Amino acid sequence: MDSIYIPSLAKARDRTETIEFQEFLPDLPTLMPVRGQLQVSHRGNYLEVKAQAEAIITFTCHRCLQQYNERLQITPSEVIWLEEKKPDRLEPLEQEILFEELLETLSPQGEFEPATWLYEQFCLAFPSKQLCDGNCTVEEISSEERSEVSVDRRWSALDALKGQLPN
Ligand SMILES: [Zn+2]
């Protein structure tokens, strides 16, 4: 996905650009290319961005550490303010810091990067508990076992000792 030069967007038809995409996004572990549509409109002092996108993302299960795939569909929208920078040109490093601090602000003379934006939107949509389809109860203790465990815990030191003794 090419980045969009904001001054060109201001001159585009309806001041809007629509991108259809089907591609892999950098840093996003997906099984297949991310598919969807993104629309960015220039509204004078801000950009209006909206998209619908679909990806099959490879997660690592928090419980069993196996990889699994999950389909994510997102329909994000965001307003990104366009703010003039100081007339003096900033050093590239300073620009980078500024961008980090003000993620939702871009220079009116700058570029909008659809791939980066989409990547961030997918990250925001990640489930907080990443678990595979639930067949990974190996590490989990059933409630019966749990009550046993709580009783037996007092003896665990003894058990450990017993294990060390020859039969
Ligand atoms: Zn799992």
C-alpha cells in the first residue's frame, strides 16, 4: 500500500482516496493477505479515515503456547488532525519523536501511511485473552483435582522427599 501525500489528497476528486487492498502487512502475522477497503478524506484541518478489513491472524495461545489462527474483521474509523509544524525543518530524529508522541496528528505537508494505520487498528482489535479453540486443557486443573491439590499441598514437601527415596 503506497503512502498518501496529504497535499495531493487535498486536490483529489472529492478530496478522497479509496484503496482496495489484498496484501500482507509488515509485522502482522497473517495466514493470508489482509483484504479490505480503506477510505481517507481530506477535511481541511483533519483527515477522516475509515476502513473495513479482514485478516486471519496467527496468534500464540496464552495457555498452551501453540499457534492458532483466528479471523478478525475490523471496521475502524479515526480522525487525524493536521497540524502545521514549526517553520524550521526538524531533524529526522525529532520528527520521529513527534510522530510517536502525537500519533493522531500529521503534518498537512506530510504523508498518511495506510499500511501502518491498518496495522495499528488490527493490534487494537486483538483479543486480550488469546486462547486457541479450547481443546488445550492439558495445563488446566479440573475442579476435582484442584480440591485434591489444595489438600495435598501440605504433603507436597513430603511427597517430594519420598520421590527421592529408593524403593
Ligand atoms: Zn491453547
